[in-house]
Amino acid sequence: MKIVDVTTQVFTYTSKIVYDADGHAHPGPEHEATQSLLRIITDEGVEGYCFGADPEPIQRIVKPMLIGEDPFHRERIWQRLKERQRLHLGLLSDRVLAAVDMALWDLAGRYLNQPVYKLLGAYREKVKAYASTMCGDELEGGLNTPEAYADFAEQCKERGYKAFKLHTWMPPIPWAPDPKMDVAACRAVRERVGDDMVLMLDPYHYYSREEALYIGRELEKLGFYWFEEPMDEHGISSYVWLAEQLDIPIVGPETAEGKMYTRAEWIVRGASDISRGGVWDVGGITPLMKIVHLCESFGVRMEVHGGGAGNLHVLCAMGIPGEYYERGLLHPFLDYEEPPPWLHEIVDPMDDEGYVHVSQRPGLGLNINFDYIEAHTIAKV
């Protein structure tokens, strides 16, 4: 079987999510947005799919490399793309590698009529979820005050979530960041939901050592479960220092460049207690599984960053503690249970006990609405 074509199809949809100047998502007025579908097509008629690929690097760099390749040579393809990044990093990002890699895993699962997590080596079919909020905002009734976070945490608890993670206020909000406001929100949530709900904090990512230490000590008093990347992740020594000062587990790195190599350095240096990685951060399922096995070798927990089908299949193939699926980003004004128009159903359905169940469909389990995509296509290359 050989790859005979690689296409990207760009289509429109109506979105209620806007992005601020720093790239954080918030609820907003309805507007037209675009999404893209990557297809990897073989001479046997089997295809693999992934959403979110940038058409330019796919057509300029990826497609010429993939034509004629065996789609089952995922490791070979991933290694070659990784090597190409050295001179093309501005165009060939880890997100591009991730889209290609996930489409290849999807293709393999569709060809073999098996879900990806079983191809990876299945360990479980469901995983606990935590409600992961959008960043704080200034919307009345949104996430604009500590009490608003408490209200939302209570709603999430009633929905069935057993764990809740706050993303607090960040620039470009004029007064943000503010360590005391972050702590106030965390305190309000703890007082509202009680001690039986697991709580985490993912705050501003560029606090100073002293600010991060203050927040961490307050979180320890509140019984928080972990404290996520509160400083610049390029300063590994600052994380070593912070981890030594605090008992609450420090989580990281999340978005730091370097794939499994960076995670190895953090583990060896003791810069975090729980390692972190997601398919979009490190370049796909293939490297994320390398990180899983790296963490297993060192006896270190690894929590997966972000939601989506790729991350869910990895979580259900992990034989080491990877306790939670990050479900979100959530906000009081948005209905997460409503599937996007290009899918017939969401990829991460959650039961009333707070568990997300992995799809048993072949590949990544995407139930794609091809009719919608065709009807709203604006470009296909």
C-alpha cells in the first residue's frame, strides 16, 4: 500500500469563540471561522484524517515527502519530518507534524478496522476527566470574579466532574496577572465545592519565582492537587528551585519546544514532579508515546495536555499513571456537549460519573460529517 495523495480542505463554520491579543479563547459574538481537514489517501482507497492542519506546509513540504511512502512507516515518516524541521522550523511546526502523524494513525486503524488505542496497546477504555476552564475574563456572569469561578465549579460538579482546573486571568486584561486574585479564585472554588473535589491551577505562565512560590504555598493550604507551569518554561533552574520549595506537585513542561528530549531534561534535573505532553505540543501520537515510555522508565507521572481524539487514545494506551483527561476548554456561556458542525458527535463523551469513554470506531473514531464539509468548502489543495 502506498500514499498517492495528500490534500487539505478548508471550510467555513459559525463560531462563538473569539481569541484575545494574547491568543486566549473566550466566548464572543457569532462569526464565520475556518477549519481544515487533512486527508492522506492510498492506492487501496483507504484514507486517514485529521483536522487543524495548515495547508501551506502540508503542500510545500509534507506532500512531496509522503507520495509513494508506505503509510504504515509512521516512525520513518515522523523522523524524516522531524529532521526537516531544522531548516524549516518557521513553517514546519510540531502542530503540522502532529496532524500528519495522527492522520497516519487514523489511516492504520481504518485499514485494520481497529481503534488507535488498541494499536498502541490498550490499557483501559475510559478515563477520568477534569473540567478545564477557559482563562478568566471580564464578562458579567462569565469567569470575571472568584465567585464566578465558584459558581461554575459547582455547575461542573453537578454535571459529574470529580475534578476542576482553573485557568485564571492573564493579559491582555489590564490588571492581570495578579497572584492574590488567582489565590482568591482558588479559595472561593474550594469553599464552594468542598474537600471531595480534586482541584488544580494553571495560571499565568510568566510569574516570578517569588510570585509562584506564594501561589504554591497558598494552594497547599487549600489542598490543591497540582500546580501547572507558573513560570517561563525555558528557565529550568527556576522550576528545580520551585519544586524543591513546595510539596504540591509541579506540572511541566507543557509547551516548551524539544519534544521528548526536553521532557527527559526536566525529569533528570527534577524540574517538575509530573511531566506533561500533548499530541499538538510534541508532534503527534508517535512522540507522545515515546514520552509515556520515558516517564515509565523513570517512575514519573505523565499528565496529557489538552483534549481531542489523539490525546484520548494515548491516555487509554498508557500503562503508567496518567490520571486525567483534560476536557474543555469550558465556560458558562458555551455548550461543550454540542458537536462542531463537521462532526456528528463529540469525540469525548462523558458519563454522569465523570469518565470519558474512548471511541470503539476504527482509527481515531472521528464521526465526520463529510456532507457539511463539502457544502462549506472554500479551498481544496
